[in-house]
Amino acid sequence: VPATAEDIKVGLLLPFSGVYAALGNDIEAGFQLGLEQFGADSGATFEVIREDTEVKPPVALGRAKKLILQDKVDVMAGIVSSGVLGAVRDMVHGAGVPLIVANAGNDEATGAACSPYITRMSFSNGQVNRPMGAWLAGQGVQKVFTLAPDYAAGRQMIDAFTTGFTAAGGEIVGQEFTPFQKTQDFGPYLAKAQASGADAVYVFYAGGEAISFVKQYDSFGLKADLPLYGAGFLTSPLYVNAEGPAAEGVITALHYVPTIENAENAAFAKAFTAATGRVPSEYAVQGFDTARALVEAVKAGATDRDSLANALRQVRFDGPRGTLAIDPATNNLLQPIYVYETVAGEAGLTQKVLAQLPAEADPLNGCAMPAVTTN
Ligand code: BEZ
């Protein structure tokens, strides 16, 4: 290590408890693997300080303040929930601390509330769901009933799906939002879907809620008559085997599946499985790419908050998802979307890619990107 070695303090803000705890753990596992793989020859050391958001926006805001003001981190990474991202956005932007978003899809953070300090290595809610609306209409599905948890991500994912689906001629025949983190019994909502006259159901659920939802959808007896579609977090490889046969045949859209065929993905999947015993999920790759983006920014000469923010926006590399680049207009990540079906494989459930939808930049959604001005 050269004498000028930098010590970069990283605040890792993730849910380690609550409905998204498994997602936080998977992001962290990917992040650590990325730091090990890419950081070794960077000449820098990375000190990681982890804080639990508990998937609660006020708690997360307190933890973000602690990382920024007390620990004086150079950069923050993480955030799973769109609600948490919405809560910490002003603090991060105002303090001028670069934040690499490793999951939360909140469209506002790369839209009306965009910031040169906020860069995404994950996805936006609109990006995943809008093209799936058009694809599903193209399959001849005409009438859809939608369901999602009642918070920013659920609302934005369903809005984007609805935009894509109705523009392609589809009709939304009913829509319900379920209390986030509080709904145990989806039965009353499933009864409404069944009575709605829909040809299919489209949902967003993730983590613990996805497991309950997919199992209840099957045991309610809906799967045969009313095919289930959604944003691909629904059947993530992280928890699809906990859903079991109930997940078979469900078709969803996502920016990463472990069955993508390229050399980077093969190497990543091998290393991630060796480290964790699991197949990598979208959460794992987001953590891995977040670490890689950070290391690349440091290798490009960035050392403090402002130079890191500027360098992060210019990061570009070929990763397990293919060629990644940041859209300079919004700081969202440009990437293709995969439509996949969950099917039985040799060792449990796996992801069969049905279609690759081309990378499309999100609309500006009110983003007028300011320059990095503080020092
Ligand atoms: C979100 O809140 O943005 C989110 C949470 C879990 C999976 C995907 C998105």
C-alpha cells in the first residue's frame, strides 16, 4: 500500500431487521465481495460503518444523521426502501454527502428530487415496471387487477406499470394498496381480484411480504384462472425457494437474474456462491456493483465528498448485468430489463428469461440536475 493510501469511511445504511432484513443482508454480502475483489489494488482502505434502518423512515433518518455528522463518513451506500430514501434525501443533499443507492427505486430521487450527490447502482421503480406494461399487453392480456403495499415503491411501481399497460391498449379493472408491513392476510384483497373480471393480476411485493403473498395467492386457488405477474422482486432468487411450488409459472420483470449468460455474471455467481452458499439475487448484484462503483471512483482520484460525488456519476463498467452507465441527466442507471418465468430447475426453482427489453432512459420527471457546489 503506497504511503499516500486513503482511508475512505463508508456509511452502509441498510435494513438488518424488519420485512426487508434479508435484502439488506444480501446487499451487504455483495458489497463486501465487491470491496474484496476490486478494492485490493486501489491503494485505499475502506472502513465500513453499518447502521440498521429497520425499514422505518424516521429511524433511518436518525441513523443517516449519525453517519454524516458524528462518524463524518466520506460516502454513504445502501437504502432498500423507497420510503427511507425519501426521508433521507434532503439530509444527504443538504450535507453534500455522496450516496450510492443500492436498492430503493424511488423515482423522485432521480426525478424531481434528483441530486448530484445521489447516484443509483440499482434501478428506478418506473424503469422496471413501465416496459413490463407494454410487454404484457403485447401478450394479449387485456384486463388487469393490481396490488402492492401502500408506500412510495408500491404506488410508483403500479403507476409505471399502468402507464405502460394502458398506453399499449390494456385496461386496469381494479387496484388495491395493502397496509405496508402490517398485512398478514391477503384474502380480502384476493377476493376482490377474483371478482373484478380481470384476466390477470399484476403486483409488487418484496421480502417477507412477497413470500406470504405468493403462497396465499396459490392456496386461495387463483393461480390457474388468474395468472400472476409482477415486478421481479416478487420471486427473487433470494427467497423464491421459501415460496416453493406456489412461485412456479409466475412471470415478472427485473433488471437482473442470475441466469443471464455472460462471463462477468458467471464469475460473479461463482464467487458469490462460494462466499455465501447462495445463488446471487438482484440485491446481491446491486451491492457488488455499488462497491465496484465506489472503488472505481477512488481509483479515478476521488478522495473527498465532492470529488467522490463527481466521480461516481462518471463510473462505467461491464458487470454481471452487462454494460452499466449512469444517465447524466438524472443519475439513474441505464440497463436492460429482463422478463423471466420462475420454473423448476435441477436444484430448486430457477429463472427462465423470456424476453430482454432494451435499456431506456427514464423521463426527467422534473429533474434539473444541479452541479456539485459545496466544498
Ligand atoms: C423499494 O422500496 O424501493 C423497494 C423495496 C424492495 C424491493 C424493491 C424496491
